[in-house]
Amino acid sequence: MPHVLEQRRAAVVIGEILQELRAARETRGLSLADIHEQTGMDRSAVSRLENGQRENPTIETLVRYAEAVGKRLVITLIDAD
């Protein structure tokens, strides 16, 4: 059961990151086509990513998306308690 719990936690964190990226895209007035132009990612792939239909995106994908909306993805390790 701990493995399933960790997967759920990871899914929640990724979901939160994707919500922030979508909000940043919308705040900047960027369309899915704009993201496609800047990243080379397919528009439908970006849409699926934003809507949580693509589970477990790569870090590279998140970094490319973040850069396209003027953000930087930062990953930090902390001690587990």
C-alpha cells in the first residue's frame, strides 16, 4: 500500500504544477498553438497534459512548458519525516 500512496502523492504534486503552468499560460494570454510554437510539443499533447489525461509527464516536458510560459521548474529534496 505505501507504493500506491506515493504514486497518489506524486500525481497530486504533478497536478498542482500543471495547474500553475496552465494559469501562467492563460495569464500571459498564450494559446496552445503558442506553446506548440515555443516548445515543439503537439497542441493536443499540451491539452492532454493540462487536463491531466497524460499521467507522469517527464521532467523535460515540464521544463519546456515552464520556460514557454516564463517560469522555471525547481525540484528540491527535503528530509522525509
